[in-house]
Amino acid sequence: GSATIADLHVTSGTNVQWYAQATGGSALATNTVLVNKGHYYASQTIAGCESLVRFHVMASVSAVPSAPTGFDAQNFCPGTALSAVEVEGTNIKWYAAASGGSPLTPGTVLVNNTHYFASQTVNGCESAARFEVTVALNNTATPTGTASQTVCFNSTISNLSATGTNIKWYSAPTGGSPLAVGTVVVDQQYYYASQTVSSLESCTRLAVKANVTSNTPPTGGTYYEFCFPATVASLYLESGTNIKWYTTASGGSPLSSSTLLVHGTHYYASQTIGSCETTARLEAFVLVNLTPKVVGDEVQHRCPGSTLANLSVTGPNIKWYATLFDTTPIPDSTPLA
């Protein structure tokens, strides 16, 4: 309601009475409504004698503030204090009723489906009207999933798995902002998943430890030289799992094992561990030196005493062998048999 004479105060005085003028007049009733910037004068009476001099006061009457504003339905996690409820206003006080009663302490724990009422105080005047907020406690369950997950090198947060609705990933078990779906997963780092059901996000989060597979390429030779038509299957490595060969250092499609190797070409090998193929590849350089075939008649007639040197074949640096599979050449002076 409006301020009255009863709201005026002096620091000391006995049987104080208020007047509308400095002298004379009749004392004002205690329920007289104050006028903004009105002048009021106080006397005191001691042993039946009223003071002739009166204490002068100019009243500054502020308008009664309106109630605070905000969202009238708010959701919180169990155990949250009243201080977490948000409204717009100044010097907010919370009550358990729309009028009357004593203010609640900020540490009051919120109760599900309970109404709370907020006033604001401006220039010393507390609003008579209060803003009502209905509190709902969020019981959305934590999403489920595997606590330790293995992902490929350079995987993003979207490659982690959690079972639930509208999953969001965080870098902390509470608070913070959701991680972008393109966030690259770090090995041995913990990530935390919430789910949101009917616009209510779970208060607790699933903790997942990320195990990122190695991006180490296979090991082996980086230089190959063949003197026969060789294929990709001819490339052998010292170590590696599920080797794939490419003609590019990144991207592209793997080559078939029957693909013929091309002289003077660089080839690149990856390995696949589990379901993860390395993006790093081993580079190998290939030379295919094909010597020309020896040309000649398969049946030749020679006189007794002739040697291998008397056989007629065409080709550079001819070498003769005793059998098809010998690796040691025999001299040209070997007699023909």
C-alpha cells in the first residue's frame, strides 16, 4: 500500500507527533498518506510539554515496484538450491506464498512441483506483487554405453557411442558447453554424454574413456627392384596388418594384389588394425628392369668337338646354364653333348 505518516521515523524523541507546517495546525493522523516531496514537521512532548520547534522532513515517496519477471516454469536437477532460480529484478526475495510470510533463505533446496514467489525491492520499497515460478525437478536418466571405447585415429566426437535420445557430449562431468560434432577425439581423454528427453537434459552424464588407435604405418623396404613383370603381391613388408597399397600418399583406392608394378613409380602402404586403417603410409620406390629374351633356334646341329661358344643365339651378355633351374653359369668352352 501507500506510505503513511507512520512510515516516517526520527532517531530520537518522545511522543512524536507530525504536522503539515512548522508551527500551528493539528497533528496528522498516523494513517495520513504521504505526498512525494511533501514537507512534514515533527514535535515531541515531554512531561506534558510539547516542543515549539519542530523537526523538518521532506518525504521522497517512491512508486511501489512491480513484481519481477522471468520464466514461470523452470527445471532443475535434484538438490539444486533456490538461488539457482532465475528472475529479472532487483534485490530479489523468495517466499513460499503469494503474499505474507517470511523470505526463504537462498540455500533452500528446491522441491519438485512446488510454487515459489519472488518480490523485488527498489529504492527500499518491496513489491507487493510477487512473481510465481513453478519448479520441476529433472529425473531424465543418464544415457548408457561402454565406458571404454576404441576409435580410429583422427576420429571426431560423433564416432563415440552412447544409447539415449538427443545425445550431447561434454569435456566435463558437469557444466560447460556441448562439444561440436567435429571435435577430434584425444587418446586417453574422458568424454561425458547426456541425453535430452522432452526438453529435459539429464543431470548426470555417461563417462567414456577414448582409446585412439595408432597411426603408425607398416614397416619394410622402401626400394624394390625387379627384373621380371612383378605385381603388387610381390611387395613384401617386415611388419604390418592387413596391408593395402596405393599410388598416392593419401586418399585414392587400394590396388589389387594382381596389379602390375610400373617402373619408376612410388607406391604407398597402409595397415589396418581392427577396423582402423592408418592415414600414414609407407612410401616405396619400384624399379622394374625387364631384360630382353634370348633369341635363337631351339634345335641346332653342330660338329663333334663343338663347345657352347659354337651355339648361335642372339642377346646381350649371354650366359649358359646346365639346367633350367641352376643359378651358377657354366663356361662357354664347355663341350656340347
